[in-house]
Amino acid sequence: MATSAKMHADETDTDAPLVRALIRAQFPRWAGLPVTRMASAGTDNAVYRLGDGMAVRLPRIPGAAADVAKEHRWLPHLAPHLPLEVPEPLGRGVPGEGFPYPWSVYRWLEGEDLFDAPVTDLHAAAVGLGRFVAALRGVDAAGAPVSFRGGPVATRDEGVRAAIRDLGADGTHDADTATALWEETLRLPQWQGAPVWLHGDLLPGNLLARDGRLRAVIDFGGAGAGDPACDTMAAWTLLTADTRDAFREAAGADGATWARGRGWALCFGLTAEHHYRETNPVLAAVAHRTTVEVLAEFRRTG
């Protein structure tokens, strides 16, 4: 599994004894099962394996606590429509034993995240992920919450420009090229359609592979309705120049959506590397790679 990120001051620490106490108090039928912490580069939740067939997921920060109710409400609604496996909620915990947030028990999904186990057939993964994005977009979004990346990427302008300034000053990225692409992104026409379902965070750490093939998508904490562009961000966070077209075709992304998605990829790459380079080297490396891919494409194609 991926190396764990360093904790921030506002994060709540957890350990196996706490998880055992929570299970014993709230789900006594599972109290005798072993508890094993799973290393993760994720920033919002701590994950423990419970026995052979379940996972316990505990929010590490206040902002992730609200995602518990959202996942329990919407994952059963979404799952039947999707071509890849997604988490299945089995139990919804409440604060207790000194832990301040709601928490969840899910069915265990076998596989390794793509931080640790890259797929062996990236073209097949591109097609599979594109079909997932298209299927998710097609689910009825009536009553869906708003995704945290569901609005215009322009709302991230201040953070992107700060990242360009700092990462350009130390030579990490070409500030002039990044600025040109960002300003082009800000001029793009915005989504005019009805909000659609999107995952919002299709990073390698939220994708699981088994036997070298993409099998599952996890962490729907950022899921909700909005502009579908941000889910095309995976074309640059995960894929390569020779597999992006396969993803785009399978996802059914039009030109404007694709262009906005590239802007979202630039936004994620710059701001995540800027924010996490000292505290989460795994996520910072994904962000760096994303920006490199985006800027290289912009130089080639404009």
C-alpha cells in the first residue's frame, strides 16, 4: 500500500484499539474480528481492514465527516448503474469512544490502488474508466448533492496563481506556459447543461486494480452533481498521450468539456503539489506528473 501522509494539526488520530472499541460498542456481532490498519496516501480518511471481508473508514478531518451520510445515501443508488465495483456500505457508526465523527463499515474490495499497482493494460483501463464516467453521468441526478468540483474551475484562480508563482520561482514548472494555459482555461465557455453525476476525485489512489486490470472505484466523498468536466481530469492524472483518446471516446466528452477537464487537471496538479509537497509525497508526485502531462500536451497542441 502507499506510504501514509504526515498528519496535520487539525487531523484526528486513530489506531486499531480505537477501532476495536468502536466495533465492540456499536457492532458487537463483529467484535471478535481482527483489525488491521491499512497504509494510505489519502488525506481525508483512515482505513482499517476488519476481518477478511470488511473495511472500517474513519474521517480524519471535520470536512470528511459529512461524506459518511452522503455515501450511505447514494452509493446504493449509484452502484447498480456502474460498470466497475464501488464500495458497499454495511454499517454506519456514530461518534463514540472518544472519536468525534460518524464513520462507516464497508464490504472489503480486493485489489491495490493505482498508486502502488499500476495497471498492465493502460488502454483497457482508459476505456473502462471512460465507460464508468459515462455511466455515472447517465444516472438520474435529481436530488444529488453538489460536488466539490462541480462548479467552474475559475473559483480556484487565487490558489492556482499562487502555485504557479511559487512552483515557477523554484524551477519546478514553467510559469509562463502554466499561466498561458490557465488564462486560456478561464476564457472557456462554461457548462450550460443540467448538473450530472460525477465522482469528482478520480485519482490513482481511488482506483483499484486486480491482476493488473482496473476493477473498482472508491472514495465517493467528493461525488455529486455538476459540470462533468472534472471527471475527465483522469486523462492527465493517470493516462498517457496515447491512451487519452480512448478514454475520451468511451466517456463521450465533447470538445468544450475536454478543454475544461484539462483546466481542472492543471488546477489539481499545481495546487496539490504546492500544498502537499512537504506532507504527502505520494500525492505530490501524482500532482507533479499531472502538471507535466498537461503542460507537455499544451506545448504540442495548444
